[in-house]
Amino acid sequence: MPDKRIAFATFERMPDVTDDDQLAVAALAARGVEALPAVWDDEAVDWAAFDGVVLRSCWDYHLKAEAFAVWLEGLEALGVPVWNPPDILRWNMEKLYLSDLQELGISVTPSVWLPRGAHVQLTDLLEDKGWGEAVVKPTVSASADNTRRMSLATAKNAQGGMEELLKRGGVVVQPFLDEVKSKGEWSLIFFGKRYSHAVLKRPGDDDFRVQRHLGGSESAGRPPAGLIEQASEILEQVNDPVVYARVDGVEREGRLVLMELELIEPALFFMFDEGAADRFAEEVRKWI
């Protein structure tokens, strides 16, 4: 019989544990920890019955950001441990955290931050920055939702789409990083701020996004030691401890350009490394 019982928080459209996370469930079971799926905004769930909650596939949180924040507060009020910790999750929910990291000297994708309701001409912005191609996305988003790519030539046609996004919230405009297509995007995965493994993600032929549901693909990869060291340095800028983290970026002239620091609900790609699920389970067991 397991001596501990935790929840793997999921979402309504995919209430069960993902195939990849099943590897972590098995690794935890071998350590006396039962991990059960629970939809994060299901009011019928008795969260107090768990010894902790690990956010795993809450992939609609960005669509219900206010409710998600209230849910986290409710778990805190119940005294239920949450991993990663709620303060980290709240900081990571809005992509403005990238600005915080940039101020600390981290190399991040150049970004223009537009507050909700801002009036900006996209063509003028790209011309001013000298960006031939750019990506526009909400500052609270996940899984490439509402992420759009355009060129200087098509920016005028994309203006209306950006204005619609600005009616609902903040927006970030970034140059498109050619390395995503030419080299691929690295995901370096850490447990307890210790490097575990990495995958290299590539977009499909007809898209720029690397997510599998959009035609992208992943493969096991061995990043250069310098990239691992730089990813570790990025994580060290996060003052609080974390159970898991995924550092996403591209290599440019030997430097890691940070695209996202995923601390809420990242896929951890256990299937691409034989010992990854065990390393994750060991870290979770420490926190229980």
C-alpha cells in the first residue's frame, strides 16, 4: 500500500494523466507514492485529501487565469502543498517574467511589451526595431495559443488580430528567431535545479511552432555543455526552490537565448530519457 497520495493536476479536456506522465506515476508508485489525476478546476475534488498537488497538464490555465489564481489561493488556505510552489507559479503565469530575467543579465528574446488597450501600429513597430519577421502573442498564454507570425510586408494585415488580443490583455511582440527553423529549439529539463535531460524540438514544414499538436516534433538531444551551464545559471536567478523546470531556447553563436522558462505545466519528456522519471520521482518524494 502506498504511504503517500498526491494529485497530478490535469485539465477538463484531458482529465487523465498523459502517456508521458504515466512513466512518472509508475516511478512514484515504486517509491510508495500514489499519483492520481485530478482536474484542477473540478469543484468535486477534495484537494485536502492529498499530501500534495503536482501541476502537470493544466493546459487551459491561461484561458481561466483569474480562476486559476483563485484555485492556487484555495490550496494555500487548505494547507495543501503545491509543486511548483504558488509564488513561483504566479510569477511565471505572465511572460513579463522574461523582463525580470533580462534585468538580471539573462539573454532573452528581445521583446516589446504592450499593455492591455495599447494603440500601436505593428508596421511602425517592426520598422523601428528593424525586424523583418516577428511573433505576436498574449502575455498570458500557453501551448502557442494565439501566437502569430508575420513579416514586415504582412504586418498591416495582422494589425486587426493584434488589436483583438489587446482588447483582452497584454501582448508581447518579438522578432522571429530563425534558429527555431534552422537549428531547432532546445528544451533543457531540470529537477530540483539539477540538469536531467534535454530534447530538441522542430516545427513542421508548414509552420513555425514546435508543439506536436501543430505538426512539430521532438527528439532526444545532447546539448553542448555550455548551454546546460547557461540554463543552470538562468534557474539560479529564481530565488525559490523548484521541483521541476524546463528551460526553452535556441543556440546563437554558442549562447542560449531564452524563449521561455516553463515552471507551471511543462511537458517533461520522460520518454526520451531512461532515468528521467526516476529522477523526477526522487525529487517529488523529497518534497512530500
